[in-house]
Amino acid sequence: MMEKMTHFKSLNFIFLFLFSFVSIFGNNVYNENGAFEVEVNTLSSEVYNNHIESEFFFTVKNNLNEVQNIDFNVASISGWDISLSEKNVKLNAGEKVSLKLELKANSAFDYTPNVVSPNLIKISQNNEDYSGFFEFPVTIIGADDVSLTYSINIKPTKDNLKFSTKIQKTDVSPVNALKFTVNSEAVVKDQNVEVSVSLGDYKFDTFEDVFTSDVSYKIYQLDVPSSLNPGDYLAKVTVRVLKDGGESAQEWYSVSDLKVASYKNIDVKSNRGTGLFSDRVEISVTNLGNEVDTYKDELEFGFFRSLLFGTDAEKYFSTENGVGFEVNLEKGQTKTFTYSFNYLALFIVVVVIGIILSYIYVRKNSNPLAVKNQLFEVERVSHEGIKGFKVRIGFENIKEHEIDKLKIIFRMPAYLQVKDESFSLTEPKHVLKGDTQYKLVWDFTRFERGDTRLLGFNLVNKRGILGDVRLPDLEIEVKNNGKTRKYYQSFPVIKG
């Protein structure tokens, strides 16, 4: 428990009584019908042995119808500094004057357990048990003589030792400390005290402090733990002074109703890590408040990244712009969760696509034949569409030193038919007819580099067709060293 203490030095204020020339109701008046009268507010005072001094005030009024000289005489007493504001005055008729008598113990003052005579001083050690009684005669001489006797009763300081405490009234919380003050009275020497504070059933750590005659007032503040639930509590501050070597103690305390206010504070720490195929973020959340709380957050990202998202959070949900999180936290509880974007699946998809595209590219560009095909002399008949056209296919071995076997396969829809005796140069080795298509097959052997061939024929349509004519790709089968490879070449579309 951290305790913050702020100490303030006590301020002692001495107020001087101001006496006017008007008589104060309740004061004592002496020699009222004489040549002068004396008005006194008090003739006695009580002080404590840690601060032996006192002040007395009195007023003298000239009752004569003429000027009167008045003298003041105070007997000296060993161990005391005696000061009177005036030694003699000249008062006109009806005039009055106010005087102050100051009495202070000086360094020659000796202490004795009981002093009952104004002139009897016994040598003794300074002791907080010391008590004494002193009288100070004052003689006022004018047309009359008046004698007054002022007395000072010195009491033991230890009987007046007192501590008082005061507790703040405002709400407290983990961010608003509990503040209180301790005020000491009649401290003669350094006084060790124990201060204990409780808030309901919760007890703060007891701490010790020292009060002196110069430092008699202090302000403290204690941090309120988040373990205390919001609500109303009874606060108690106790000041304890040990006596007689710790065998006994004296205590002072005060109590006050205090409210612990609701306080919410969730500490969030994040740690980001980037791997070869993923971005990973670890979130650690701690509830520093004084009640159950919920951590909420939202990540914004597009649809594509959502396909790569993953998390081990106890509760998450899709939002309009991404993903939201909710983590329930007890007081003081810490929870950790992670979320990540895994790019491995994307990498695999990209690699597979790359392989497919590469395969297509290689197959297309590794064809040892340079192939050129043409569809021309298209015959169209009104309302019947395409009636016929010519096909020309030329190819040349441009890569292989020699092709052992070369097969050219041409496919066409069943509604098309090869026109009789339309083949140029080389007729197909096989003509295969199915329910949906025809297939023409040419076979060549020992097709050396630089060899060329030209295939040509006419196709006719025996029934009307109004749409476009799309021919299946030309299939090229190459066999070398017992290994067979296939390549394909597309035809242009004939618009109907």
C-alpha cells in the first residue's frame, strides 16, 4: 500500500485585544469613585508548561476635573521577563488609557513540581509533569493608590496532549485518494504516533509519524484499492500514542460516512508479430477498475481479409466493417487473446493457380509444331444460315529433331459433314462418326524438323442453322521415345 503524506507546519496566531476608551460590559472596575478608576478584564490566566507566557490588559480613567499624573509599578520576579506598555501617563480630565502587561518565562526560569510562592524557586529538571502558580503585584499611583495582583497558573502539558482527526467528505475511488488530517495540541517534545485507517472491513497499513511543537498539523492521503466495491462505507481514522514504555496507550479517533465511487479502467497492451505467412497480434487486457467490466473493440477490414482472419477470443462476432470482440473481466483479472491473418492458404491458392497457368503456358509454348488454321469461303443462305465453308490446317515441325508419331485429330459437330472429294493432298486415315460429332484422324510417322503438311477440306451443313459455328479445338498428339504429349489449337468462330 502506497501512502502519500503531506505535512503542513502549524501556524500559531496571536491576537492582541484592542481596548477602546469605552468601558466593556462585564469587566471589573476598581476605585470607581476615586481620583481614577481601573477597569480590568481578568486578573488570572492558565498556561501550559511548554509555553509559559501570558498577557493582561487594563484601562485607567482620570475621574478628576484636572490633569493627573499616574505611575505604574510592577515588582520583578526571577525567571520572568515583565513588560508594561507604559511606566507613567498624564491624563486630562475624563481621559483614559489602555495598558498591556506581558509576562514571559525566560532562560533563568527553573522548574519544580510545585511552586506556591512567587519568590521561591527550586532547581529542578524540565519536566512535562511540572506545574506552578505565580502572582505579580501591580501598584498604580496617582492622587490615589490602587494595588492589583495578577496570577498565572501553570499546568502540566501531558494532561493537555490531544489529537484530533478530520476525514474528507468527497467520494473516493482508485483515482481519488482518501484524504484526512491530524492535528495535535500541547506537544512538548517529539511525539511518536501510530495512525491506522479503515474503510468498512478493509484496513489500510498502519504507519508511524512524528509530531512536534513546530509541526503539529499534517495532511495525509491513502490510495483506495480497486478491490473495494462501489458503495457506502464507514471510514475510521485512529491516532494512537504509546505510554509507559508501550504498556499503555491513549487513542483518538473520528468516523465519517464515505462513498466509494464507481471506477472503470481497462488496461490494454498489444504485441504484434509478423511471420512468413501470417500477421499475429496478442492483446492483453486487465481490469484495473473496482467493478466487473467488459472490454470491447472492433477491427475494420474488407471481405477478402475476413477470409484469412482467425482468433482464439472467447467471444467475437462479425460487424458491418469487420470483427468485434467482447471480453468479460472480473476485478483485477487479466485475459489474453490473439487474432491473426493467415496468408498460407492464399499462398497455396496462388501457387496452384501459378502452376496451372505455367502448365498451360508450357503446354502451349512447348508444342513442337507451328500450327496455322483458317476457315474461309463461308457460304450463307438467307433464312437457313451457314451452308458451308472451307477448312485449311497447316503445320510444321519447328522444334523436335524428329517426331516418331504425329496424330492430328479434327472434330466437328454432327450437323456438319465433309464434302465428298474435298480433301486436298492428304486424306485422313480414320473417319469416325458419332451421335454428336465427327472425328477425322491423320497419322504421320518420322516427321522430321522442317517437315510441313497442309490439310484442307470442305464442310457443308445439311440443315439450317441460324447460330454461330464453333469448332472443337484441334488435338495434336506427339509421341517420341515412348512418351506421348497432347497439344490443342483453337479455331476462330464463324458468326451466323
